[in-house]
Amino acid sequence: MAVANPHPAFHFSVEAGLSRVGFARVLLPTMERELIRYRDGSDLEEAARLLPGLLRLGPCVLERGVVPPDDEFFQWLNTIAVGSVQRRDVVVRLLDASHSPTMIWQLRRCFPTRLAWSPLDADCSAVLIETLSLAVESMSVETP
């Protein structure tokens, strides 16, 4: 039986309800299940039983080069300041050589929590990168 090679992580697409969606880097959310420790007073074991608790999702981080006058990340983050959170679904697709998706991450009801820019440095010739962190309410992973 042939062993499949791991899929490279450099060919992907992102849909986030933005006009320009070319991202240099995407950090997908981590998934962590809380533990509930439970011990009944009549248990013979000294150790507590472990039960699965709530699922916690880490942030999704999107990074892209700054292209003036694009300020969509800034505008999206500022929607929270006026009292209404603008939530969006974000879809990240890992693509093969023929641009077909091999894995799909569906991130639901996301909203921005942090916006940062790379340092301005006169001694280097790097691209200015903006980084947006998103809170993710739920996530599913598909393999088409």
C-alpha cells in the first residue's frame, strides 16, 4: 500500500467577506476541550473522574501585506466601538496543485479582537504586514 505524502501548507484560499483576500499567512484556531473533574464521595478511587467539558477555540490570525488605501481590517474592528459586533463566517481552503480543496475549515461567527502592523524600519526592505486576530465561535473541518 502506497504511503501518501503530507500536504504542503503554502497553497490556500480565504473567504472572509472582504474585497481583497490575498493572505500571506493564516494561523488556524486551536481546539481544546476543558476537563471536568468529578469525584463522588462513595468512590473507591482516590483520583477524580475526568469528564469532557466545553470546547474552547483559539483565535484565527490572518496576515497580509498592506495595500493603501485598503483599511477593511481597521473598519471591521471599529464596528465593535459603535455597539454592534459585525460577525462574519470565514472559510479557509487548503488547495492541491489543481487548485481543488483538500481540506476546508469553516469558522463561524468570527469578529476581530486585535489588529497590529509590523514595525516600520528604515534599515530593512520588508513589506508592511497587517495582522488581524479573530475570535471564533464555532468551527468545523471537512475533507471533500
